[in-house]
Amino acid sequence: MNILIVNGSAKRGGECEKLIDIFNEGTGASVISVFFENISPCVDCGCCEKTGECVIKDDMTKYYSALRDADLIVLASPIYFSSLTGIMMNFLSRLQVFYLNGDIIKNEKKALLLLTGGGSTKKLDIAERQAKIALTAVKGRLIETIAFTETDKMSVADSEEVREKIRSFKEKYL
């Protein structure tokens, strides 16, 4: 199975990356850390609808084939103001090229959403809706969300509950 993980966190070694590491054990998945890439947001110029390609030439261009080839797309993000991070939204906005050229993606993809947060971050519905809407562009279907919203109290690496949810997901879908 070809797995692509998109990391929307700005923190190396942070809780989101720890959650990715737990998921990635034994998968051999490719990881894109979008915060450390030069990815501009979509400007809705409409050129991709005419040409089939995005006119913005930045680091996003090297990920289009990975998105096309992935069987499972994992979006991982901390929750900021109940939403995915801004840089993750930049990345997701650039899926417009797939949306406007529906025949580029041949097969439906599964998708997993990994979320981290702390403090009063308990509502995940906005982030889930953002992911679901964007994933439709690549024929992605969000099949599960695994969230750890206690980062102010403990590390995700110490959560046996999260490890069990990930184990269960992998047994079911990988």
C-alpha cells in the first residue's frame, strides 16, 4: 500500500510529529512536512482548468505525483482555533488542480486525519470538514479521525489509547 503522510505542524519533534511517528512504525510511508516547504496557496487563477497543471512553480509541484499514486493519504495537523494549520490549508488549496481536472485521479483513496491539541481544543468538526472537503479533490474519503487533545497534560507518545486506535486502524485498513 502506498501511504503519503502530510504533516501540517511547524514543530520538529512536537506532538504532531510524535503522533506521525507512532502511525508510521512499520509502514514505510512517505512524509511531507509542509511547513518546511515553499508552498503558496491557490490563487484561483483558473489556469489549471485549461492546462491541467498549476502555474505556481514552487515545492508543491513535486508532490502532485505522490498524491496521484497514494492509496492512503494521512493528514496530520495540530488544531489552531479549531482548524487545520494555515500551511496545511495552503497545501490543501493546491489540490484544486485535481478538482478541476477530475480524470487525473483514477481510483478512490482512503484518508486518515491525525490531530493534536491541548487546552480548550476539544471540537474537531471544523478540521474534519476542512479535510473532507479538500480530500474530495483527490477522490479521497476520510475513513477515520484519530485525535489527541490532551497535549497540555501529557505527551501523545505516552498515550496507550492513541497507540491502540492506531493499531486498530492499521489492522483494519493496511
